[in-house]
Amino acid sequence: MKLKDIYTQKDKPKISFEVFPPKEVEGNEILYSELEVLRKYNPSFISLTWGAGGKNNNSTDLITRIKKSGFEVMPHFTCVSSSKEFVKNHITTLNKIGIQNILALRGDIPADKSQICGDFQYASELVEFLKSNSDLSIGVAGYPEGHIEAESIEQDIKNLKHKVSCGADVIFTQLFYDNDLFYKYTDKIRAAEITVPVVPGIMPVLSKKQIDRMTTLARITVPNELKSALEKYDNNNDIQKFGVEFACRQCENLIKNEIKGIHFYTLNKSKSICKILDNFI
Ligand code: FAD
């Protein structure tokens, strides 16, 4: 089913899971078994990340296998290092596999500038290109606290409005730990007359290292309650237990506020996600 139809259905919020291609091929089997565990929650789709660091990668086998196993797949695609010809070939490949959706991204600017192709400067240009060259339903990224390069949230939302007007059907947000920031963001989005669904991204806390990494890469506020817990617990088991409770509260509050779906950043691990979802099913 296409993204644009998934979120117009009026039953309970749609669940989706983001996974990444394992570095080693052996990791693929672990990923498939984690996905089998998550299948019982009936996700609307699995999203598969693309070439972090701006490098093109080839996850065709992974996309094909996940799709063949009966999941809908939303592959991500970053355009910063891609030529228009590469994108056209990629669209042909996705069509052959029967993929209906894509998450259109610019990607982070690579440190090695020679990797920048120049055919696409911003994700909006990729959205426009996909719209004219495919039937894919298109998702784009949104940042509740503003993208790290943006001079202000207002400017970021102006750019988001343009990106959506190029043909995006849904906005998936960066993870956040303060729901109020998400609500302020969606208010600003609606005030800017962007009408497509905004799907919140939730990542349960698994370790201190994970939080440190995320907060250096992106603008993500860590609320005091979470900060104190990270200081208080010195082992990952306790942190994960707290992470599940915290994410449950976030989800419960989001569901009360009638969001259309929740996109879980799974980090290829099902344990915490299952504990969260068992509270809602
Ligand atoms: P854009 O929408 O192009 O925005 C990038 C910056 O440019 C923003 O600051 C924006 O305000 C500004 N901008 C946009 N248009 C204009 C304009 N016309 N003029 C001036 N400024 C403009 N990265 C990966 O490498 N692989 C992944 O699989 C991946 N998946 C992601 C999934 C989600 C849900 C999210 C939220 C992010 C993901 N990322 C991924 C990270 C993403 O690639 C980076 O955040 C990247 O730096 C920006 O990508 P974008 O598509 O948001 O870019």
C-alpha cells in the first residue's frame, strides 16, 4: 500500500519500523529474525536506511527479501552523492521489486566533498525528480527541533513546505524525547499550511553511548528526567528498562493526541520495541 493511502485510514495509529542494512552480510540473518519477531505488531511497512555518510550503497537484495517475506518496504534514498541517471536506474530496480514507497533525503554532506555529485542539492529536488519519473509515494524527513544546519526552525519549515509542495505525501520526524517540542513543531507546520501527515519518530533509549551519539549528530533535547536517569543507572539493563517506560509514556501521550502513526527507530533490535508495543495491543 502507498504511504498516501496508509495514513488516510481512520483506524488506530499506523506502526512502522526503521532498520538499517547490517555492516556484515552475516548480520542479515539476525535482522530477518528480529523482523519476524516484530511481524506480530502488523507494521504498515519496514523502512530501510540508505548509505549513511553520503555514500551510495546497494541494498537491493535486502529490500527484495524483506518485501518477499510479506512486508511493505519504504527504502530510504539519499541524493547528495547520486546522479540523475543513478536515481533513474534505482527507480527501475524498485519497480521490478514491487516497491511503492520511498523516503527521499538529501543525506549528510560528506566530509570528502569529491563524493558530492551535484545533480541534487536538496531533498526537494529529489522529490521533484521522483515525482516526474516514478509512481512512488514519497516520504520526507522533518526535524521537530530544526535541522542541524538550519539557521532557525522557521526557515527550516519554509524549506519543508517547499519540499512537500514538490510532491511529498508524508513527513517522518527525527526522533525526539520531549513531546511538547513535537506538538509545537506540528502547530508551526499546520500554521504554514502544510497539510500532509506528520509521523513522529520514537527511539527507545538503549544506552548512554546511543544518546551521546544522537545528540552530537542532531538537535535533540534530552529532558531532565532522562538526563537524571542516564546519570543514575550505570548498566544498560537498567537504562533500557527506563528507556521502555519513558518511550511508553511518550507513545501513550502521542496516541491521546491523535497522531496518525508512530515510526520506531529500532536499531535492528526488537526487545525494547516489543515491550513498548505490548502495552498498546
Ligand atoms: P533537506 O530537506 O535537503 O534539508 C537539508 C538542510 O537544507 C536543512 O537545513 C534545510 O532547512 C536546508 N534547505 C532545504 N532546502 C533548502 C533551500 N532550497 N535553500 C536553502 N536551504 C535549504 N541519512 C542517511 O544518510 N540515510 C538515511 O537513511 C537517513 N534516514 C533518515 C530518516 C529520517 C526520518 C530522518 C529525519 C533523517 C534521516 N537521515 C538519513 C538523515 C538526513 O539525511 C540528514 O538529516 C541530512 O542532513 C538532511 O537530509 P534532508 O533530506 O532532511 O535534507
